[in-house]
Amino acid sequence: MTRLTWICHGPTAANREARFPQDEPLDEKAIIATRAITPRLRHAGSVFASPTLRARQTAGALGLQPEVSEALADCDFGRWAGRSIAEIQQAEPENLAAWMAQPEEAPHGGEAIAAVCMRVNGWMREHLQSGGNIIAITHATVIRAAIIGTLNAPLSSFWITDIEPLAVAHMTSNGSRWSLRFEGQTT
């Protein structure tokens, strides 16, 4: 069996300001918050992280030394990177609406949601039969893609899952498919 733990990177200024992210660092409060989730993690034989600074700093704050994987990179937000959602809504309302309603579209000149989903699902297929515990430190877009891929949900459902910074999602593989796993408290 393979256990896969997804961890969304720690909070950044872009999260707090509702902006499309750039490659920005975690602040000291985010590093402290990240360290607080360490006791919830199992030992992992393999640790992977997005190449972004915020994902690598999250791994470091957790005391992990990941292998960097381009497949776990955040969505390329093109010309929207660094801009607020409110600003995009005002300047390009039809483009924002198209991007959110049509997963194959990339009106921002970056990456379509469908492309993110294909990339993430390819990475998950590569690790389907890995065995042991894997930790992947990445982004909300990547974790959403993993969840809808696991559920075989339509791409149109991408936006109905909210992934907060430092969210932890668990999956298991029996070697032929991934399943979501919700862990409870045992007594």
C-alpha cells in the first residue's frame, strides 16, 4: 500500500491579499504555523515539493528535505501573477469568468486548469505503486487537481474544493487506484 500525504504550502502575502501568487517567501508567522503541524505527519520514505520558494520553505520548516518535482508546481498564472482577483475581475471580467467556467481555457496566457490536472494525474500514476509513505508539499491548485482526479469528478468541479494554506489531505493506493482517506482519532 502507498500512503500519500498532500500538504499545501504555508500562508503567504498573496493568500492574505487574495492575489494570484508569484514566487514569494513565507513570513516568520507562517514558518511558526508550519512547524506546528509537524506532529501530525507520519515518517515518509519519499518527500517531494514544488519548485517554488514557498513550498521549499514549508518543507524546511517541517524538517523535511524534499526532491523537487516540476509536476507539483503551481499553476502558471501568466500575466495575472501578482495581481489581485478583484483587480482581474475589474480589468478582465470576461477572461476571469472564462477561465473559471472553461477548464481548457488560459486567457491569462498561462496554464489552463485542464493542463494542471493532466500534469498532476500523471505524477500520481507514476507513484501509484511506490509503496510506503509519500509526502508532497505543493499548492491548492495541485491538491484540487489530485482530488478531482481521484474522484473521477468532472473538471468543472475544480473550484468547489477550498484548500487553505497548511491543509493536509491523505490518499492511499492499493496499486491500481488512489482513494481519499480521512483519518480520525483512535482511542
